[in-house]
Amino acid sequence: MDVAKEVDARGLNCPLPILRTKKALNDMLSGQVLRVLATDPASMRDFQAFSKQTGNALVESAEKDGVFSYLLRRK
């Protein structure tokens, strides 16, 4: 998958990963993909809710060694 931009929110707690994601998505074109890296365990729930509320598709979410990664497609 072609990732247009990446947000590194590791070490940040809610709501900072979501706020940085929202800012990054605002600068992207429709259909582009954003990768977000986070370490906050609550981010899984937060990104699911964010996707539903904003209409930006949560294409993929994964966790490896305490780092959560999310791929969102800009609506």
C-alpha cells in the first residue's frame, strides 16, 4: 500500500495521537493513506471511533512489540 504520510505519535497519550492524525489528514488529498504509530493502548479504541466519526477509513490496525500502527485512507 502506498503511504503518503506518516505520523509518529509514540510516547504520546490521548488525545494527542488523534489530534496529530486529524492535522495530518487535513493536509492530504482524498484517497491518500496515512500511517500512524502510537504506543498508547487506548489508541486502538480511539482510532476506531475516530474513523467512524470522520468517515476516514481505518484500512488496517496492528500491534507489534507495544507499538500500534494504523493505516487510514483520507475520505
